Amino acid sequence: MPATTVNPVLRVAPAAPAEAAAHFRASLVFHADVSDVAAALAADGDPGFVVLDSRSTESWDQGHIPGAVHLPTALIPEQADQLLDRDVPVVTYCWGPGCNGATRAALALAQLGFRVKEMLGGFEYWVREGFEFETWQGRARRDPDPLTAPVQGDCGC
């Protein structure tokens, strides 16, 4: 009999559907999408969460989400209680997918007792999707990247 070759994708078999559902549900407990955050912030009324930029002051000055709280990760232990309400969930972000600053900030906040999610894509994808951002010079917006921008308010996923 010829040897059966299994490709790299299926070398480790997919999880059972119930196990996969539990995993992906858990992922959504911890993560928020850029377009979902933007839609919630743009809707009338209180979105029910606060957005936290965990980057340095230099990065914040280059651009940040309007209305975000600026709290670099290193300062979270000493300043979180002065800047955040423990009853309001926090959505953290940093530069983008290549940066784990939002993850580190979320961990620090969770260890202090805050409810927290991480915004996937960070500031990079906020800008790439064409959402408005602030700098020390005022508000700005870039043309959406056609590879990442949401279609009619939906990421198309």
C-alpha cells in the first residue's frame, strides 16, 4: 500500500465542533474588532466601554482614537484607579498586530480587577480602515485601505 501523505494543515486534525465553538466563543470574550469598536463609539449614547491607548506619549501624539484614555502600560498599576471606572469595561489597543502592548495592558488591568478586552489590529488597523483619529494638530482621516476597510459598516467577514 502506498503511504498516505497528510498535508501540514491537516497533520493535526481540526477540533471537534463543540470544542471549536468553545474556543472561538472564548476568543470573542477577550477580543474586539476595530470596526465593531468604531461602530459602537459612533452610535448614539454610551458605548458601555472606554478605549485605552497603552502606547508611549510619542506614539499617542502621532495619532490616537478620539475619546481614548492615554495610559501607557508601565503606568497602569499606579494610575488606572484615577483614570478608569472599575464598573466600565476597558478596550485596550497599541500600534497593531505586530505589537503586544495591548495584551500587556489588558493583563495589567485584569490583574487589578478591571474587565477588559483587547482591540485586534490596534491603531494601525483603525487608520487603515479609514476611521477618524486625533493628533496634536487636530482630527484627521486617511483613505481606507481596500484590503482592510469595512464594507458598509461590516468587515465582510
